[in-house]
Amino acid sequence: MKAGLLIGLNEFDVREIEKPVPGPNEVLIKVKAAGICGSDIHKMQSEWKYGLPMVMGHEFAGIVEEVGLEVQQVQAGDRVAVAPLIPCRECPYCRAGKYQLCEDYKMIGSQRYGGFAEYVVVPEENVLNIGEMSFAVAAMIEPLAVAAHGVIGLDVQLGDTVAVFGLGTIGILSVQWLQIAGAKKIIGIDLDQAKLEKAFMYGVTDTINVMREPLEERILELTDGLGVDISLECAGSSITEEQCLLVTKKGGKIGYQGIAYSDVMMRQKAFENIFRREYSIKGFWNSYSAPFPGKEWQHTIDFLQQGRIEVKSLISHRFSLDQLQEAFDLTVQRKESYSKVMIFPQQ
């Protein structure tokens, strides 16, 4: 089979390798669509620590081609998406059903071969049936579940005002979940004007371009001088990670979902707001709960099937597996604005 192997930092080699064979509790999936995640971009650029060569890709969907001898709930021909976390099931966090906090997890696409290939083998318990939805849409289930994990954890109340920092894929998906959860006003914050203009179609009610407008002043204007009920950081920027502490009202909630790629230093005022304003601060890592993979995943599939979440228009670029290097170069060099870059291994 053909696979895109990461062999160095942002260096991919698409070559023929041996087609995998499923073990007793595994299934072989013919990959039809696989998305590039923002975490993929960072890890393969600067801190890949999982061994090389590796087939990346943890957001993917396809068709089950073969099942292991002990597989019971999945059969050949099923159209499926994959939850990429493989928890150890033995640590205290796993035993408590907090799989996202597993002490010894493995991740498909990092520690074992992932979806940037024509075929991949995964455990049966990681497979979810997608019905008749398109494979490109199904490849968005993983980031949607990540966004759902944060919104559920923030316990959004009907009528809340929420500031979303960063309108990339996770930010826009979070906007849609926030709208479903009952947020009245959703303020989208970014420095990419194209993303800001597009955000209205997903449920953003107001936007702030931080390169053109004073953030704190605009937030006060939009909230009658109080600040937002909730700030949700999806950009992974040290700047926005501090700004959340400056625009949230007294007694408000702050959720951190963007990955910090550098030390986060903050002004005294921002830090003091944590206790002077009595903030509730939560971090959100991954997308899992009990029973595995969790309500985040099932809610995502249900709402997609009901047509209540829109993701097709977020797929901005499409590449074949042979174009994997070109696809990653686009994301690394940022020569043009993009949302979700999708790989189609069977083209």
C-alpha cells in the first residue's frame, strides 16, 4: 500500500509499504479522508518525539475492509470514523473514566501509524459508525469532539456572552457548539480579516480584529461595561492566553483549549484579575469521557447527522496522498489563508 511517512522535520516520503494485517481485536480501514491538525503542524516542525519514520494523521474516516477474529461490533463494509486515543485502561485516571488524562496512552498518528496512508489498523473500540455522512465530513468528527469537550466543560448557560479567541478550525467548531448550547452573544476574535468575515455564517454575532481595534475597549462596548461571561482560548498564543484574563467579567469563566507553544508571561494586572475577579479557570485536553470514547463523540455524530453543525465549508484545501508534502508546506509557510486541509489517500 501507499503511505506518507514522516522521515524528518517537515520531510515526507510517500512510498509503498506493507499493508497491515489486523490483530484479533483490530480492524483494517481503507482510509478515504484524513485532516491535518494544527498540532500535527507544530509537532512535525519542531519537536517530533515519537520515533521515525511515522505515518501521521489522527483525524480520519474510511471503510472497514477486514476485521480480526475476535471483533464483534464492527464488520467489513462499515463506514467509520476513528477516535485516535488508545488509553492504557490501567492507570488511576482511566479507572475513573478520565481517559483524556491517561498516564500511558498511545495515539494513532503519533506512536502508531495513522491516517495518511491507504490503509490503517486500529482497535475495534476506537471505531465509530458514521452512517451515510460523507467521509470528508466524518474526518471532522475528531476536531468537533475536541471542541465539544471544551464547551461541555464550561457549562455554558442560556444567554451567556462568550469571547472566542482564534477562529481556526477548533474556534469555529466551538462557535457552533456554543450556539447550540444557548450562548446569546458570541464574539469572535482574530487577526485574520478573512476568517473574521466568514465567522458570521457559523454563529458569531460580533467580531474584533485585534490588529485594527482595541480589544478591551471593544469588549466593554459589547458587554455594557462588564466583560464577557466566558472566554474560550483556541489560538494557542501567549498573547491571547493573557487577554482572556483581561476581558472576562467578575465571577466569569475562562477555558484554555489552544496549546501553548512557548512560555506564557503575563502582566501583573492579568494575574491579579484571577483572584480579584474570582475567575473559574479550566483547561481542556483532548476529547474523551466515559464510556469511551465519550459523549463528545456521540453528540458530534448525532448533530452532524441532524444537519445542525456545518463543516463542509471549513475544508479549504484538498490534496491527494502524493501531495502530502505540498499540503504540509501550505500549512507551514502560510502563503494563503486556510481552514481545514484534507488528504484523500484513495485518489
